[in-house]
Amino acid sequence: MRNTNLCIDSIEKCGILGVSHVIAQIVNSSVVIHGPKGCVYPAYEASINYPLNINYTEMCEKSTVFGGEHNVSEKIVDEFYENSPDLMAVITTCSSEIIGDDIDGLIKLANLPIPVIRVDGGGFLNTQTSGMNVAMRALIEKLCENGDNTYPLVNLISPVCISSSWQEDVKYLSDLLNEFGIKARPLFCNATVEDIRDYCRARLNVIICSPIGLDACEYMSRRFGIPYISLPYPIGAEKTEFFIKSIAEALQNKNDISPLLEEKRTAIKRKFNNGMGKVNTFRLFENIKKLKKMIVGPPEIALAYLRIIVNEFEDKIDTVIVKSLSIEDADEIKAKIKEVSSLTEVIITGDNQIVKESIQNLKPQVLLGSDTEYYFAKESCEPAYINICYPGAREIYFNRHPVAGYEGVLHFFEQWYNKIINRYY
Amino acid sequence: MSKEVESKIAMLSTLVKEVKADNLNIRDCIDMHQFCAFWGAFDILNYFNDVVILVHGPSGCLGNRRFLPAMGHLGECDNKPHLSTSFTNREVIFGGEKKLIDSLNEVNNQYNPKIIAVLTNCCADIIGDDVEGCIEGLPEEIRRKTIYLNSGGFSGKSYRRGTEMAFKLLAKHMPMDMHTSDKSDRNGEQKSVNLFLRRWIWDQTKQEEINEIKRMLEMIGVKLNKIFNQGISIEDFYEMQNAQLNVALCLFFGMGLFEELNNKFNIPYSKVTYPMGLFATKKWLNEIIRILQLDVNLEEIEEVKQLEEQRRKLVNEIGKGRKCIIWTQTGERMLALVKLAYELEMDPIVVGVEPSIVKDKLPIFEKEVLEDGLDVKVFASKYIEDVKGLIDYLGDPVIFCNNNYFPNQTVFKYRFAHNPVYGFNGTRKIYQEMFNALKRKSNKYSLFVEG
């Protein structure tokens, strides 16, 4: 086994991608990449699925040696007049971080009538995930002023781009909480600048896919006194119930929500059974159980899908590959997985080649992961493939459905069952 | 309107001359096919199945390189190791030389490749890690198989420069003793060429193009020596020195290698590129015939005669002198489409020309436009509304484009990445597609027609 502390085929992409993904969730926003041309690619990748104006400072040897501040000033103004954005983020890259151009000073000097923020994107400072965190925090730092931690609203921190259905998930969860008398809103999901200014008026922040949003929550806790909780991604009825209960508890909600929770749970089960018709015996559940199955994903996502499949679909997962760069959390992650399914083999790695080798050696018949893992698998087998995390652009969906919450149980079950039987039976 | 349209029209040769003379204040464009030098160098070294690339710097650049899944790419992705020394703050401050040395040992132990190629990205270059020194200090076994390139994108060098740098590096390490035959005269032995494919081509389309090129070469009595193709081995690469000529389907991409092979082994290369359409294919083959001094007359080949007949029919169908708009990426494909338009006796105008790409690909434009005299009108705008204004002004032009914004117009939309375009077979397919396009206006209800 290669020593991945020395050289790694990293599962993480560049910080610029994470930052750009967050900025792209703001209506009519622009990014100016302060760096060379190659560093524009992650911003372009973010703009494939979400509207985002892109500009860059054409950094070259001369600007690296003598400073590129003039170019930054010029491009900020260019971008403002070219696309009239409502918000602009100047994203630094490795080169501009090292030479230390004074971006904040230049932003101030430009004195544009829109918010312009500086966010560190450089790959030696940030990964895709930490890039998301710094962008969320930077937006709140810049735009939020008058906090109110008594305002009766719950902020759900969006797991931006973690999966193809993340937007549907957070919108659905907000609506679901409203049904329980808890007013909630998703953050960083098709937001306007004014929406973001209001983020500091809330009683509680909820992280649903840790660590996405952790920095922003800690910042809001310190500056505005808004507490936060971190909950498991609410995939499956059990964790959805836990999600609602935990938030109600954190808000010290005195209403009895148990009857509604039971009603929701019963309704989903009824819908499931009615949807089965009277041919349950002929369904292929037992056959599916015999197939070799694998989940590959970041910790929260892998665990969430393992729980629903094992606890609610009464099926098994042979292997879980957790994509994580954090060595410190490895034991904890493993213990959580074993608690759900003691016989499941657990591989924790931050290296794509280890993911590839594991998939190609184990040859799963059912694979839950991203398109990257699917392409790894395709070299040696052709599994039934269900996309659960980024990137997931291979299949086209115009009408996406949530996989989180009660509704998500059935949507995911449909995908699960149909994809597997169409592949094998 | 006519004055406004006319004021935006100039000749391509004027633009190329101005770019060459550096008279224009050109800002770079965001063309996602043209990244930085690091990407160019990586792409070339990554063609080889027995070269392992180790990037000295942060891993972000490599994560970005696996971009095809994010674009919903059809069938496959580059699954080869994308290894880096994964710089963090620590290496940027204290240097990453020790990590590089340890990593090189690790890569050699794990993969034992024929070649280990070290590419630096911005960080390692700016902090000034002594990559050469690190390699010098390695044990002999690893040192002699390790090559390196300072390829940080901060240098401002383009993707193309990166490919040239990589080719130069590879050619430098190409041993002379792989030269197994005498190129100058082999008494009747069949002459051979190396083929360089185009860049954005995959799957079945690529195989069909290779088959077609092989068939055409056989037609003139030439065999294919080696193809510079994904998955090539270092041995095959070394054996490229045994060909009498190098030919490319996209000279812009292959020229760096050809120049090196020419300098080092005196192998000439054909500067005629993009055999798309009957005339261009004949020109491409005739140049090979000329350089290799073959006794072949293409005009006597039955297939050529048939295609010429088809061409005449198509010209009649289109109408001689009919206006045509060409809207595609600036570069060889654009020039090839201009030639195709002339072959079909149309009067083309190119829209959306990017001066910065003309600057980056200047050798191609110099050769085709300034030396060979290919010229065409260019319309100085890339905005859809302006192009629509141009269409109204021109009447009923044929529009060559990748994305169709033009309902109720005659649109020739032929996806080059997914259709074989080269050679006589490619010509036949293009002609047929053009016949089809002429028979129908683009349907405004089609989901693939915007607006």
C-alpha cells in the first residue's frame, strides 16, 4: 500500500471549486479568480450546473514577480460593468496567496456599490470542502450586521453540491419543519444578497452534513450568539424523526409533536404498502439481498445511506468506503458504521486509487457513490449504480426529488429497487 | 442595420497581421479547452501507459483535472493515478523537497514505472524547490528514469506551451539506438508515417477515424508506423523515430512533438492538417505523396471521382455563392470549416473569433492565413443578438454552429467530437449531413434549438 502521507491521489478537489459552488448559489453573482488560467477551471466546473459569471486576472510571471494588484483592480471593475452582478467574490489561488497581493485593499479602493468579498481558494490552503466553509463564513462576515438570536427562525445550512438533490432536500426539510410549527429556511440555496443579510436573525443554526457550514455556525455563535447543532443527514424515517425532535428540543418547543411524527411515519408506510399492490410475494427483495453492495461517499452521506438500507430496507451492505482525509476521525467513523452494521467491511481513505482498487477488487453488483466511482467500477464490472454524491451529472433529471425526510424514503426506495432490478432481473 | 453589420466585418488576414504585430490590446478569454501549461504538460505525459506522473505541489490541480464526470461525460474517465506531494501551508513555508524525494522513492516502489515524470505546479515553482537537485540525489536506478518539468501555470504559458515543453522533454530522453531502419532509402520497402490524432476524441469515433486514416494511407501505399494515442507505451514512442514522415489530424496539438522529432532524427513533418472535406483530404494526402515521393495520382481513384460528383451535386443544392455563417471555436476546426465552405462554393463569414486564441495559436494562423493565403470575412461579435442581426442582413445563409440558437434557419450542426469527420468517409458523411440540413429548417419546437 502506497504511503498516502507522502503522495496522494486526493479525493478532494481544489478550494476554488468549493468557494465557487457556494458563490454560485447566490442569485446573479460573479467570481474573479486572481490567478493563472488553469485556476479558472474549478470555477467553470461550478458554473456547469449553476449560473455563475467568471472572470480572472490572467496572472503570469510578471504579475507574480511584481504583483498583480493592478490586474485585480481592473478585473473587478470589468466584471462589474460586464455582468452587473449583485455580489462579487475575488478568489485567491496558490500563486496570489504566496505573493500576498492586498486584495482587501483593492476591493476597498474599487468602492463598488455591491458587496465584494475576498475568499481564499488556494489549493494549499483549502480543499473543496473547506473552501465551501470559508466562503459561507466570508459571506456572513461581510453581509450580516444586526443579529437577533431571538428571531423565531431556524437556519438549515445547505450541504451545497454534496449530491444532485441537495437543493430539494433542504427545501423539503424546511417545509417539513414548518408543518411542525418550526419556521425554517435553507441557507445558501438560490439566495439573494438581501436573504444573506438576514441570516443573522435566527434562533438556531442546523448543520445537516458536517463539516459543511461549521465555520459559519461557529462564527455566528460567537458574533450573534446564535447556537448551532450538528445532526445526521436526515435520510430515512428514523433520522428524519430524530432531526425534527432534536430541533424542537434545541428550541425548547413545548408542543407535543409526537402525534404528528407518528402520523407522518404511518403515512409513509401506508403509501409504501399501497404502492406495492398485492404482489409483494413476487417482488425481488430477497434476490436483491443476495447481491454484493457497496457504498462510497463522504462520512455523513455514507453513514446516512447505510442506515436507511440496513434499518429501513432490511438489506445489507457488504462494504462502505468512506472518503475522508481526516485520520483523527477514522476510529469514530468506523465505530458509527459498525454500530449500524457490524458485518460491513469499512475502508476509510482519502486516496482515489485506493477507492479504485477496492472497487475493482470487490466488484460490487450494486454501487452507491459518485460518477467518479462508477467510472472506476466500469473498468472491471458493470454494477447497478445509484448516484448519492458529487459529481453526479451522468444521468439527466429535470424534476428532482428529495432523498431526505419522509418523502425521500420512498423516492430513494424507487431508485434503489428499479435500478437494481433493471440491471439484474 | 446594414451599416452597423458592415462596420463589424473585416478580413481574418487583417486580424492575424495585427495580432502578429502585437498592435492589439488583447485580453485573455475563458476558453475551457485551453488551460495552463501545467495541464498541457500533464495531458501529454498522461498519454503513456508506463509513465507515472508525480505532481510536486498541492493536489487541487489534479482534482480539477478529473473534470469529465462533472460534465456528465459519456463513457469513461481518466482513472490513472493522479499523484501529488499534496502541499499544505507547511510545505509552502518550509519547502517540500524532502517530501518530493520520499515520494519519488515511494512511487518507484509501488509502481516501478518505465518513467517517473515530476511536474511542478505554481506553489513549488514560486517557492523555488530544487526539483533537479532532489532528482540528482536519488539512487541511480530511480534517477535515470526520472524526468521533470517546471510547469506552473503562473508563468502565463499556455496549454500549448505546456504540451511543447512536455514533448521536448520526452524527445530529449528518446534514445538514438531505437533507430531500427534506414529512413533515407529502403529499396522499395513500404514507407511509413506516424499519426497524431486530434485532442478531443474518444471511443468509437476515434477508432473509426483511425481506421479511415489507415485505409487512406494504404490507398497511397503508405503504412502506419505508430499512432500517438492514449495508452501509448514508451517503447512505441521511441519507435516513432523509424517513420519517414509525421502527419497530424490536428497539427496545432502535435507540432511540438514533430519539431522535436525533426530536430533530433531529421524526420520531416507535413504541415498540411485537418483532412476534412474532399479538397482538404486530397491536399493532406498529396502532401504525403509529395514528401515521400510516391507515384500516386489521387484524381484517378474511383472514390475521389465519386466524391467530386457528390460535391458538384451538393453545390447545386446549396446554390453557388450562398452566404454561410461559421460559429465555432477559434482554431484549426474553424479554418477547416472555412475551407469546407469554399469547397462547397459558399461565401463564408466567421463569427465569434477570439483574438487571444489567434494569438495563442499564431503558428497555425500564420501558416494557413499569411503563408497559404486562406482568408475569410470575420464578424466582430460573439453575441447571439448580433449574429441574429447578421443572419437577417444576409438573407438565408447556411449556419455552421455547435449550438443552435436559430429557429427556422438552415443550420448545419455537426458534432465533431461524436462524429468521424476525417478522410473520404468523413467527407461522405459531412456531405450527407449537409444534404439533410438543406432539406429542413431548424424546428423551433425542437428542445435542441434555443430561443
